[in-house]
Amino acid sequence: MSRVVVIGATGHVGTYLVPRLVRAGHEVLAISRSEREPYHPAPEWRAVERILIDRDAEERDGAFGERIAALGADAVVDMICFTAESAQQLVDALRPSRPLLVHCGTIWVHGPVARVPITEDEPRTAFGEYGTGKAAIEALLHRETIGGGVPSVVLHPGHISGPGWAVITPAGNLDPDTWRRLATGEPLALPDLGLGVLHHVHADDVAQAFELALTRPAAIGSSFHVVAEQAMTLRGLATGAAAWFGREPELDFVDWPEFERRAGADHAHVTREHVSRSIAASIERARAVLGYAPRFTALDAMHEALRWLVANGEADVGGRQF
């Protein structure tokens, strides 16, 4: 049994990871900013030590890394690190004891790609604050490991999906009206002939990969994509989702100005952020080294998310059953 600290324990992935770790026999210390309950209840949480730490506030005081190091963990899982400065503070504090550090990255360390599916060995072409921040953290952690400091593993999830929160829709954004259109047969506008690519992953499959990374020494010093078996195009996702309602989708393939007019500027911006990357990520390394085997397809993960959204009044499907 090992002592594992999970930072961001009640978030999307932590909700599934913490019970997995308890079932595997680990002693788990769950760090969160507030007393919010996990998205998915599980009896294993009764065996977990819950610790409230406001990371932002503690980092401003230079105390966060030392707080985590003082917990004496064998492994630290960091779900909520977004800047190299934040990562450096944690690494500096952990260096004397050198626990395994497993970091949550993102497939957005890749920008537009030349080859698909993209592998972890491709040069990083991230753009935008989120992707470039995660790429900088990845580089920092690999340098640290190579230099004999804190050993680390970096996992890069795709669009994390599951019950309890909004999911990226077949239109590449968070517009809930997408679901109503697909359910009722109203036209759904898509840009770029609907050929933009999304790579979803269920939160429990991401949790599976984190659990595996804790027990695979060969993973140390490497990065791994953690996504569903296959990426899907917007039109493919729309067709699959409409089929849940016994329909073929009514798709309007439009140019970007028309898409923005119909979807609204905010939703169109989110769609452009996704399809301008159109990442289809290989999981061969995760399969070979970690033993990663995703249980959910992209459509399965989306279906679970939509069921929860409908049940909780956060998505309207026109009263249709699915």
C-alpha cells in the first residue's frame, strides 16, 4: 500500500480516481479547495482523509509546495496545475523526498498537426494560454526527471466527459441547444463541412490511466495520451447522437461567418478553438506501457453526459426518449 496525495480530488477525474485508489489498497489524502462533494458518490470516500487547501492563496504565500511535501506521500497526483511557476514551486518542495509526481496535462499541448493519429513524440506546437502553459509544465517535469530530481509521469487527456458537468457537443462547443436540434430534427449548422475532429474521453478512463501510472515504473519520464479509442468528426458525433433519438441529423454545412451568426460569437469561438486543432491522438504508448484500455467510446462518454444533463434539467431534448 502506498500513501497517495490527490490535488484537485473532487474534480472531474478525481471523482473517479479516488475510489479506484482506495479499492486498490492505497492510503488516500484528498486535497480540494472547498468542501464540494465529488460528482459521483462512492462509499470509498469514507476511507479518505479530506484536506482543504486553497492552492492559489497558498502559492501566493509560497507555502503550497511545503504543505504538500509535509504530507509525506509516496506519490502525488496533480490534477490542477496550469503554469510552470506553479509546477516549479511544487517540484522544489518535493525534491528532498522525491515522491512520484503524476501530472494532468492535455492533448492541447499539440496544435494543428501534420500526421494523424498524433503521437507523444511529435514536436509541441501548442498555442493559447492553456496549451502553452501545459506544454511548459511538461517540459519542466521531464527536465526534472532526467536531472535526477522528482520522478514524474505526464498524462494528456482529451475532452473529459461524463455525468455531472457540461460536455463538448457535436458542434464543438457547450451550446445546449445542439442537443435539442439533434433530438427534434431541426437543422444544426456545422463549419468546415463538419470535418473538424474532437477526441473525447470518459473521466473514469482518465482515472484508470492515473491509477495505472502509479504502478508502472517504466512510465517515469514519459508522456501519454489518454483518450477514447478513436477520435470523431463533428458530423460523425452528430450522426451518432441523432441516432439515439432514432433520427438522421439535419446538418447545414456553412462557412464561418454564417456559423457565428447562427451559434453566436461565444459558442463559435469555442468551436473554432477545437476544430482549429482537430487533434486525433494515438493511445499506443499508453496501451503498451501503462496497460491502458479505455472502456468508453467517444459516443459512450457523450451519452452518459447527456443523460445526466437531461435528468438534471440542464439540456432540453424536446421530451424525446433516448
